[in-house]
Amino acid sequence: MTTAIVTGSAGLIGSETARTLCGRSVTVVGIDNDMRRVFFGDEASTAGVREELRALRGYRHVDADIRDFAALERVFSEYGSDVELVVHTAAQPSHDWAARDPLLDFDVNATATLKLLELTRRHCPDAAFVYTSTNKVYGDTPNTLPLVERESRWDIDPSHPYAQGIPESMSIDQCLHSLFGASKAAADIAVQEYGRYFGMNTASFRCGCLTGPQHSGAELHGFLAYLMKCVCTGRKYTVFGYKGKQVRDNIHSADVVSAFLEYWQTPRSGGQVYNLGGGLFSNCSMLEAIEQCEKIAGRKLEWTYSPTNRIGDHIWYVSDLRKFQNDYPGWRQQYGLDALLRDIYDSNVERWERERG
């Protein structure tokens, strides 16, 4: 019986993973205790998604905290070597929140990841272990790149070696990360080490901005989903620093999961690291995102500008996807920026209109 364990199963990437795997007749054990509600309030709760998942054939939900080693071990012990895939998406995902409670942030992001790695090694060492890391492991090093200011965005100098995007070889040392970036980097390195030291099939996917129609966007996390929500509901939005020209690459949750499954089907041992984002195919500045959301929704956003950027925030970040594409040439992105934003809008507009009143 092919089984997958998915942490953060009611979140954006976790729920997309669970649905996709259940659709392929894989038994999915989803672990999620709605910590997103604790982090970001009731509007960010994933309880509704959790109930939708419970209705799927082949899905079993475990309401457990990933910091609880005993609870996790009961799950791994029950399924043992039937587990062929572990997808670890659960996390505390906010720079700002991490600074409020560094101990909790590190326990959730770093220590819990170590526990999951060790349980995988003990109970299902041949399984593929996929970790949803972040581009924030590079700290603010991307901000040292030579950038060109254009009308609506910052761009990298086209003659620079990183003109195709930032590669996995960029250093993660001697830079300012934010405490969130530090806890995720610790977990990222642990995932690599279990792959290299124990010969396990582990991969850290250093993701750009992940989004999609199931994203419970909140002010402190969930860039495009929260932006579109503000446009549709009339909520005020704040742009922090860099003249609103900071650039992010954005990738749809379905494209993320398809990359995970490519790795699972042909896993590579030795602690693989892949940058994963929209790349050159899907990226935008804050100003460009606002304009595109307004165009799709047919409404104007009420927004203000704060000249103070968030600590460790990137001015320009576009992922170089060539390493993953070379290893897995069958993977293709399906959602460009416009298709991604329209999917978010179409899936949520009725609910947001009701909130607007």
C-alpha cells in the first residue's frame, strides 16, 4: 500500500499535495493542527480545507503538532516501510512573526524538521523526503547584485551571470537572514545532511513566492493571495520599501507539487538542493502586481507606502530553475502570472464579495 505522509496538509502546498496524491490512489496521512490560525488569526485558519480533505478517498487526517515527537512516531510506526514519500510543508512562514517568538519559530521550522528526518530514517529510510525550504536561506545576499532601476521594477544587469535567475550556488553565509530565514536554513542543512551522511533520498526545494487559490493569505504572509483579497474586499494594503519596485517570482501550488512528484518518481540521494519559483516565466514587482490585480478584479486598491523595508527582504529575487529542469526535463510550469492571478480571483471572488458587503 503506497503511503505518503504530508505535514501542513491543510495549508497551501500541503493540501495541493494531498489532493494530487489521493487522485493517484496514494494513501495520504495528513498532519496538521491549524497552527496558521495561531500565527495569523482566525481569517488565516485552514480548518475549512482540512474538512474538505477529510472527504477525499484515501485521506486520513492526524490532528497533531509537528513538534510532538511521540505523536509523530505513532504515525511513522503504524505505516512503517509502506511510506514511500514524506512531504514536509508545515512551517512558521513569516519574517515578522519569527522576531516576536524566536524560540517557537525555531522549534517549528528547524527542530521539528530534524524529528521528521530522524523518524523517516528509522521507519522508512528508502522514502523520498521533500522539504519545502525557502529562498530566504540566502539572506540578503541577493541585494548585493547589480540592479537597474526601471519604471515599475528593479532588474538585474542583463550582462550579469545571474541574468537567468539566482542559482543554488549562491552563498548562504555572512549575510542578514531574519530569524525566519535562519530557522529555515538550519532545517535546509539538516535535510541535506541526512541525504549525504545517511544516503537518504532528501531534497530541499528553496521556493520563491508560493501561491494559489487555496492560499489563506494574511498581511504577514501570502503576497499575491492577500493582495488580491485586499483589492476585492476594499481592505487597505501597505507596500514596504524599495519604491514598490521589488521583484518576486511567483509559482502556482500545482506547479510546485508537480515538481515534488517528479522528484519522488525518480529520487536522487545525497541531499539535493533545488531553487523553485516562477523564474523568468512568472515574476512581477509590487507595482506590477497591484496593476494586474486591479485589472482582473475591475477595482482599485487603496494602498499606502512605507519607506521602511522589512528586515532581510529581497529587492530582486528570480529563481534560476535550470538545475531542476536539467535533472527532471519532463517538468513544465503550467501557470504564468496572469493565469495564476486569475485562478486566485475566480476561486475566491464570490466569498470576498460577501465580505465586502
